Amino acid sequence: MNSRHALELERHELVARSARQRSAIIAGTEPLLLHAQRLDRIVGTVRRHPLVAGVAVTGVALLGSRKLFDMATRLLTVYMLVRRR
């Protein structure tokens, strides 16, 4: 009976340790899962609108990201001004 009790006690300790390790792994992977979800949304958008994605990539390649950002900022400003009227 003594060895049976010892085995049962060891089993409970191992199950508890396994639960703690599982919780630590889940907590450690949550940020990765959030990044994966964001990436999945981006990939889904690109798959649904490949022409728009191609135009955007071509614009960045030809103009550079800084110039494209400046132009987008100006266009947004003009759009907001026109929208107010």
C-alpha cells in the first residue's frame, strides 16, 4: 500500500507540474498568436485585393516609402478639406 500511495502522490505532483507548465507555455505564446492573427488579416486582405496590393508595392518600389507617405498625407489633408464643404 505504501508504494501505491507514493506512486499516486507522485502522479498528482506530475499532473500539477504539467498544468503549471502548460499555463506558462500558453502565456508565453499569446503575443505570438496576436502577431499571427494580424499577419493573417493582412495576408487575407492581400489575397482578396491582389491588384491593390500590387499597385501599392509598385508605388513603394518606384517612389520610395517616404515620398509615398508624404503624398498620402497630402491627399488625406485635401480629402478632409473637401469633405468638410
